[in-house]
Amino acid sequence: MPELRRVLSVLTALVMLPYPDLTYGSAKQRTQVRQAPPSGGESAAQQKCQELAESPDDPSRVVKGVPFESINTQEAIPACQAAASAPGGQGRYQFLLGRSLHAANRYSEAAEAYTQAHNAGYIQAAFNLAGLYEDGLGVQRDVRRALALYRDLPPRLEHPMHITAWVISTSRAPGFPTVG
């Protein structure tokens, strides 16, 4: 299933290239998706965490971002642990910590960090957490929970998350819930 998600992500990105500003949903939903980036008063640990673990797919990113496979986990994890525990570290830096732990194959810790980021309202964390539930990495495999997380995301076409949710919900593969 991870391969299918990658293929769908690439196809969605290619289809959406001519429409970079196209979004669906209410103005409130679009505001929630476009979370404000940090104020610029980050600590040294927070800045280092951003440089080492920022996602190039995160609409709230403040630096270019690092591809998932290129995260230097030995440096990113301690930097992001310090950043997440600093004042203002909820949400954004919990997500970056989760991403670093995920890249290090420390899935249960990644799920915990993504959950904390999601609970703090960081939208991108819900997508990554859903992927862990979908694949059963660090958590009990729960496709219904993954689908619920995907569905709770604000609707938008710039990200393949809703196509992924559609594929999960319409799949006839064993263990996948079907919709209507």
C-alpha cells in the first residue's frame, strides 16, 4: 500500500501542476490549512530542527525542507526533541520530531509525536499519523482510524491525502472498509 500512496501522490502532483492555488472548502478551512509559520523568534534548537527535518510538502514550512529519505536522524531527533519541549514547541515541532522518528524507523515514538502534534491542531500531522495507522507501523493497524484521519482533513486538491482516502475507502482489498 505505501507504493500505491507514492504513485497516487506523484500522479496528483502532476495533475495539479497547472493549478497551484486551487483549493476547495470554506475560507475557514483554507485558513486552517495555511497555518501561520513561526514568528521568527525560534530558539536555536527550533531553527536547527527546521533545517534538519522540515517537510518540503508542508504548507506551513519556513525553509525549503528535507526529503524524508534524507533526514539525518542522528542530528534531527535531539534537535527536534529540544525544539518540541521549548515554549511554543507544541504542534509544529512535535510534527517535525515525529517526522524524524519516523525516518529512523522508531514508529511507536513517531506515532506519539504525530498524535501530540495533531491534538495541538497541526494539520500535516494527521496525514502522517494516518499513514502509520494504514500501514500498522508503531500502532495497531487500523484502516478505519486512518480513513477517519484522512477524512477530517480540510478538503483541498493540492495534496493527495483525499485521493488516498478515496482509494482506501473504495478498495475491495481484505481489511479495507468500503464506503456506500
